[in-house]
Amino acid sequence: MRTVNQRDRMAEWCMRALTYTIVAAVAYIILHIVVNGAPALTWGFLTEMPRNSGLAGGIYPAIVGTGMLVFGTMIVALPLGMACAIYLSEYATQNRLTGFIRLAIATLAGVPSIVFGLFGLGLFVIFFNFGSSILAGSLTLACMVLPTVIVASEESLRAVPRSQREGSLALGASKWYTVSRNVLPYAVPGMVTGSVLAVGRAAGETAPILLTVAASFLPRLPQTVYDQVMALPYHLYILATQNPDAAAARPNQYGTALVLLLLVLGVNLAAILIRYRFRKKYQW
Amino acid sequence: MTQNVPHPPAKIEIKDFSFFYGATQALHSVSMDMPQNRVTALIGPSGCGKSTLLRSINRMNDIIDGVRHEGDILIDSDDIHRKSMHVDDLRKRVGMVFQKPNPFPKTIFDNVAYGPRVHGVKARGELADLVEKSLKRAALWDEVKDRMNQSALSLSGGQQQRLCIARALAVGPDILLMDEPTSALDPRSTSWIEDLIDSLRSDYTIVIVTHNMQQASRVSDLTGFLYEGKLVEFGDTTQLFVSPKMKQTEDYITGRFG
């Protein structure tokens, strides 16, 4: 009996140690960025134009650029992804075609982000002639987050019990009436949460925007959706790799990393708050 | 409960009705006439097809992929599968109450008003009248009249099921299908629902699926016993329970299997 007990405890300690390792790694990354980035984080850094290739001045246009890309990605990916999820979950019969659609979505989720970047370059920048622009960048990022939005949305739709649909149909309600009044309202919080998390990830992506929208140094704000913008992840990449004097770039580099981190954490926090607010409301 | 007086004419006529889920046949040419203003119980072991038969009467099985049927079901001599039949209209005439109470996560008022709204009732006064009438008919009004704007999920299980009955009544059906309506309820709530079924008999034609033989004998006028998708025996409840004609029926109701 004793050996069984000891083994059991050893197993538990192994799991615990491994779990703590993960937490420690995350804590180290965040602490490292906060400690090194905090000194750069002044009001001027957030609100001023960059100067001298980004070595001096602020990162205002990059914050605005990333914000616009996030917004653009959301307004394209959310309706599209939700519509697709509603179709798959509520309307489509389960057959070979839907199996194929699901396979396509899973494949899309596994495509490397640089491939999305090249795809965006080919389709939106060149073929549709949008040029390197907010429009092209948002559409490219939207393609990248679509699978996550679809999967998250479909999961929230499936979490609404079948009895809700049957109850409504049995009263003579049509399918669309049932879906729009008695399924969607309860699934939307979950759909939004999952989608916002996906878009939060997109905010930190470099490869898809590299070829479709991002400018390495553009110290002014965009006027239209056909303009290029700076973006935080790309700015960070430029500062870290494209400067002969690495030490001089370091303060702003850490500052940029910190701002990007806070932005993504902020988006995730918003998503979690939405979920928390609605989770208690519906218990089936 | 059952008298030896002749039953009123058939409200629901099921004629040689077979039903298939893909390649699996769930019902084998079932024929039975369910008289108006009577309670017809469907009994039988799990998987015998009684729920499938019940859900065929308001075509709820249509929402499942890959199903098909043979034979006919007539309501008031009208074929429910005819091309010009709108399933929404059919379900307006044939209400349904489910096994597990399924109130919508809305207010008590909005639950009952859901059906009328579906069918285009918009006036607040008319809705309020319908809701009150339906809740009274389902013997729930006195318990909820002061909290119409509270969530239906705050009600007890038994109250929720009566709310679901009120919700079904609010669209003005003349047939009520009940799929094991008390299997998720405690004995007290069960007897409430059984009393309610008894009082609804005068205005509605009721078909009830039940696992509970005592319940079938308490509430129903006629009983059909299904086994492996076939209607083994169908007749007056007292007669079926006291002197069943078929050996299988006798074995089932005396608890020898099932």
C-alpha cells in the first residue's frame, strides 16, 4: 500500500512542478517586459509621433494602426464567421458536404500566418488592387481568424440545449424565428467572447500584415482605409532587427512590447468579462 | 375513469403509419384512431417507438436528418403530410409538452406570450388576456400572477411544467401531445399535472406517452401498447389493464419485462 501511496504522491508532485514551470515561464516573460519597458512608458511615448526611425519619440501611429486593424478585422470576421457557424449548426444537414466544409475550416486554422500574408498580398493588395492598405490588412487578418471565430461560435450555438429549439418549433415558430429569438440571444455572448479572443491574437501578428499593410516608418495618421499604417508588432520587429545600433533601440523596443502586451491583455480581459457577465444568467 | 359508453369520433387517425430513421425502422404500420376529448396513453418499453409516434403527430421528427415515413396521419380528416400543409399551422393546432420542462430563459409572461407572438399577436392587452387565460387553464395563475416579470427559471420543476402547458395552450391548439410530462417531477407535482390533464380533457384531445403504468391507468381513457415499433394492443384503458387480450401486453403490465 505504501508504495502505491508514494507513487501517487510522486505523480502529483511531477504534475505540480510542470504546471509551476509554465506559470514561471509566463511570469518571467511578463516581468522582463514590464521591468524593461516601464521606464519608456510615458505619456509622450503613447501620444507622440516617432522620430529618427523610431529610436526617439513615441509610437502613437502604431497604436492607432493596430487599433484600426483590430477593428477592421472584427467587422469583417465576426459577421462572416457567425453566419457560417449559424449555417453549420442550425441549418446544414450532416453530410459529406458539411464534412468537407469542416475539413476546410480545420485546414484554414492550420495555415501558417506568413502564408496568409502572401495570400493577402496576392488577392487583396494586387488582384483587387487595394494596395498595401488598412483594407487589405484587415481582410487578411480576418481570413486568418475566421476558423477560430467559426469554431467558437458554433460551440456556443451548440451549448444552447436542443429543448430550446424544440420548444419554440413546437409552438409553430419557423426555423429562423426560433434561431433568431430563442437560440442566438443566448449564444451571442459566447460567440463574441471567442471571437474577441481570436482577434486579440491577431493584434499581435506580424507576418500577415508585413506584406499587406504595415509601414516601417510613417509618422502620420492614415486618412482613408487605402492608406498604409504602422502597427505595433511590426514596429517592434523593425526596432529589434533593422537598426544598426541595437542598444539605442532597446528602450523604445521594450516600451512597444509592453504596450502591445497590455493591448492584447486588455482585449482578452474584455472578452473574459463579457463571458463572466453572461455565464450566470443562463443555466439550463 | 373509463366508461363503457361509445367514444366520440376520431380526432386523430393514424393509418398504416411506418417511420424510418435512415435505415432503421422505428414504427411498423401502426393504425389507431384517437377520439376527440379523450386522453389516449401510449405505453411500452424504452425504444418501442411511442415517442416517435407522438412526435409524428405534430411532425416534430421532421427536424431530424434522414427520416421518412409511409402511411398517413389525419387530423380532422385532413392529411398532415399533404404538400400544402404548413407545418407551422399544424403545430399551432397540435401543442406539445416535453419530458423535461423546457421554459425559455425569459420572463414568465414572455414564455406564455411566445406562441401568440409567433402567430402575430402584438397588442399588449390581447397578449395579457391570452397569458392570463392560459395560466389559469394550466392552474398556475394564482402562484405567478404577482411575478409575471420574473424569470421562468425561478419556478419549481412542477411549476415550470405547468408553465410549459400554459405556453402550449396559449396558441389555441385543440390537440395536446405530452411526452412523459411527469418523468422529471416529484410525486406531488406529478399528481398536480395528472389533475390538470383530467380537467383539460373537456376541451382538448390529449395523447400522452408514459413509462408509468399507474399513470396511464389513472389519466387515460384509451391505451395503446407498443412493442418494437408495432402496436400490440389498443383499447379502453380499463379493459387493457384488467383483461389484456395479448400475452405480450399482459407480461408488460404485470412487470414481467420492460
